Amino acid sequence: RSQFAVLAAFLSCLTARAFVVNNHRAQSVVPFGRTNTQLYAKTTLTDETNWKLRIVLKGVPTEKGRKVDELFVMETQFIEDVGYEPPQGSLRQVFPEDVDSRVLKIEDSYWKLSEDPEERKDGLWVWGLFKEPLYPFMLLQIQTEKVAIPGEEEDFVKPLKLFAQINHSRDDEKGVILQAAVLNVREKEIANADVFGTTQVELYEDVEIGQISIVPVEADAKAAVN
């Protein structure tokens, strides 16, 4: 009987040890298909995600008549207006605690998800081909305040009204993805509508002035660490 008791105690210890080891391993397991570096919240076009906007401007006019190249970085959130289809809304700018005069400030903004604006047609989701509306583009408008530029001239970049057509997609793991895009300003020209010049019309032309890139703040911070 003593031999059976010793054997039973030994098997009991092995079972307990195996449970502890397996339990420890279970707690450290990362979900299938994801690594530790991927355990971030999915990006959204809501106030749950902060986005970093990098705006590169080339040849922008200043109040003193110069043209300068400037880089501005700002943090924003996409705020959706409820009840609209396609989704649309505005930007909410997130300011650091120590805001200086060189921070580019948004005076007004508007964004809207869109099909190809050059080829409008009935959305494919109308025919039940997709679970949710598929919008390959975001149309973005940003109106800025004037901003000081460095130097002894005490000069300012004039207020700008910027336009961009941004490639927009959704990823099952990452969420919303916005790609870099060309930035344009809209220039107005007065033209004669008839040969006598008695009637005039306003014509608008989009002129490239720089580039914009939009990445989630978390992803940007992770890239900087790596």
C-alpha cells in the first residue's frame, strides 16, 4: 500500500506541475495571426483615433510677397456628422500643451468619403455585392489661419484653403488606412462669357501646392521607436 501511496503522490505532483506550466503559457499566448506589436486598436474616423497630419507646402505666398517652402505637423481627429451617407464631417484639431505661434491652425474643415468623383455611378453595395459601402476616396478640405514663419522679417503664411483627394481603404486588422496625397489650392479667374465682355464668369482651377500624409499617432510613434 505504501508503494501505491508514493506513486499516487508522484503522479499528483506531475499533474499539478503540468497545470501550472500550461496555465502560464496560456496567459502569454498572442491571438492567432497577430503579433505583440499589432495589438493596437483599429483605426477609425471617430474621436477614438488621433491622426498625425504632415503638410508639406511648396511656394506658398506670404504677407510680404515672398514664396516659401514649409512643413507643418498637426494632430487631429475625424469627427463624423451623424445621419449622412456617404460618411462626412469635420476635423477636430488636438493641440499640445505648449502651443506656439508656428502651429498651423485649422479655421474650418470638411471631409467626405466618395466614389471616384470623375466617374459617379450607383454604388456597388446597392446591388448587395459588399457588406458595407465601399468608398475608395476621401475628399478633404482644410482652411487654415495665417501662421508665422521663422526669421527676422516677422512674415506670415497667408490663410490657405487646401484640397486633397485621398485614397481610402479598410483593413480587417488595422482599420482605416489613408494614403499620402497631393495638396491643391483653388485659384479663381474672371473670364468673359461672351465676345463683347458684357458678362463675366468665375472659373476655378486646382493648382498643386504640396503634399499631405495622414497616419495614426500610435503607428507613427511605433515607427519612430523602431
